[in-house]
Amino acid sequence: MLYAIVATDVANSLEKRLAARPDHLARLVALKDQGRMVLAGPNPAIDSNDPGAAGFTGSLIVAEFDSLAAAQTWADADPYMAAGVYANVTIKPFKQVLP
């Protein structure tokens, strides 16, 4: 089943994000390579694809997991969690209708 992983950053997370980004992206690429990734990306803090120093306010990942517990375990192990980037993470089942 698909799950939406919605994360909210702590204030001023950009430096922490940049430091943990290579490890975070490696996990996302692994999901993609396994054919489990639907989409993933950050939420810019301003109305721009490149927010620069304004940074980001969170992230959204939609991917396939065997269960809600498996999605939670995966999210808990995210390098952004260990680095203190995320203030909180919400995981919900997701039903893709389009495309």
C-alpha cells in the first residue's frame, strides 16, 4: 500500500538539511530503484523552486510499504530525523487516484 510521509522541519533547518542530504537522498534513490517511490521532495519556505537561504519547511514522500508500521520504521530511520531536521513526521495511508 502507498503511504504519505509528511514531515515538518524545525526552524532554521537548512544547514542541518544540507549536511544530512546525501544520506537522505541515498535512501530515496533506493526506494525508487526498488520501484516503490511515487514522489518525493521538499516544501520551499518561499514561493520559489530555489528558496536559497530561506530554506525549506518540510518534505513529502509518497512510497509503497508493506504496512503503516513499516512506513513508520522507515521514516524513523531517516537521516533527517537523526540530524534534527524534522520537528515531526506524520504518516498516513494514501490512495493514488491520478495519474
